[in-house]
Amino acid sequence: MLVGREDALARLHGAREDRGGLTLLVGDIGVGKSRLAESFALAARESGAAISCMSYGTSADALQVSVLLRAQELRPGTVLVLDDLHRADRASLELLRTLLPEIADAGALAIGTVDHHGREPLAALGGFGTDRPITVIRVGGLDGRSLASVAERVACRPLPEPLLTALAVRSAGNPLFIAELVRSIRAEGWLEDSEGAMVALATWGRLEEVIAHRVRRLAGTCRQLLVQAAQLQVHFDLQALRGRVERDTESFLDLVDEAEREGFLEPSPWHAGRYRFSHPLHREIAGGHERIARAS
């Protein structure tokens, strides 16, 4: 469920209705750019629009971009989601620059998500330039009410105001960081001890370190499941994952359920019957823990 992004959604609707072209969602990792683009695109599909999505930094390259854009019939209202555009190679960016007039002239909207790491959006894209206007929407941290909604949904219970305040300070309103902190608090058994939770919050490290700690806390079999899932395509079939895990069907599905409960895996909204990691950072960190999985 997307919360606290009404203004950004309104701007995306405006860009789609006005002129199409390229709109960049820019912000820190975990702030919710991909969820925002995805929510907008899926809502557009419900209203009858044609949509497509591709993630860079996996197996995407210029050829795949070409196939995606050429296969998609461009017409007014079409939505193309180009996720993690900052990871695109130079050839892909050059192709997008070449095709942008075609996208804009058709009244289609391409939405690119960009982790800027403190840089200007176009600098994060290697100086991407075009004579067509580009809309930039900066996605920041959540406000207090939206933060509380995310935290309490993950905790499955109301949380005391001092703890919510501490979460806001520690996470700077980053929704992924908030969710990871709450899951860590729950795993440590501190939902009943808000003072202990706040002490822990002051000692835990960056977002990546909190996720890595949660991966290490998983049972070895569940860690191994995530390690294997990270070797598959972004939206993977459970049968493909089943072939990599030496478990009977019931035990395998129990592991998938555990990974889903812990917030690492989720059903793909783009491909019926497939799964994906809940965030690319989960995939990246889990994929780097093969030695931990073997040591369990």
C-alpha cells in the first residue's frame, strides 16, 4: 500500500495528461520511487492503458530497451516504467535519448527512477541530455502520519509516540528503512519494550547493515532460499527456484512463506504466478551472503 505520495501521484497524472515524455522520480535508495512508479502504472493499467516495465542493472541492455519500446504500441496514455535508470549503460541511455521524441510525440509517458546519491538527476545519468523537456519529481522522506502508517502496518499493532519519533529521526522518513527497523525490533522482541527499542535504534547502522543483519538472523535454509532466488531473473517462477533448493514441496513452500513474512519476497504485480524480492537491495544483499548460507 502506497502512503504519503499524493502530491507526486498528482504530478504524474498531470505529466501523463499534459504531454507525456520523460519524467524522472529522483531520491535516495529505499525512499519509494519504484513503488510510486509501479502504483501509478498499475492504476493506469486498470483504467485500460498499455503499460510496460523494465529494470536496469540486471540483464537489461540497449537491445532489450529497443525491444521494449518498439514492441509497445505508443499512443496517448501509454506508460513505460524504466526502473533504476541510473544503472543503465551508455548505449541504453543513448537509445532512450534517440527515442524520447517518438515517446513524447505519441503522448506516451516514460517514468524513470533514479538514485541520485546527492548528485543532480542528469549527472546521475551520466550527463543525459535532450532538447525535449524532462519533468523531475523529487521523492523525499515520509511525513509523520505516513511514517506511522508504514511502521504500524509492519508491526501489526499501534506503536507508542516516542518510538515513532525515534524511528522518524533514525530513518529520515525513508519507508524501506522504517520497515527494516521495525522488523528488526520485532525480531529482537522489543515491540513490548519501547525503551529498549530506542536504545537499539541509536546503535544500529545504515540501511544496508540493518538488512544484512536481518539476513544473518534467518534460519540457514531460508537464507539459502534467498541466495538461490538472487541468482534468478527479477520476476522468477517458483518452480525455477524449487529446482535450486533441495527440499520437498511442502518444506519449500514453508520457506517461501517465511521469506514473504519477513519482507524479503513478494508476489510480482507485473507477472501473475511469479515472485520477486521486495526491494532490489534485498536481492543485492541476499545474493552476497552465499558464504553465510553455506556456513549455517
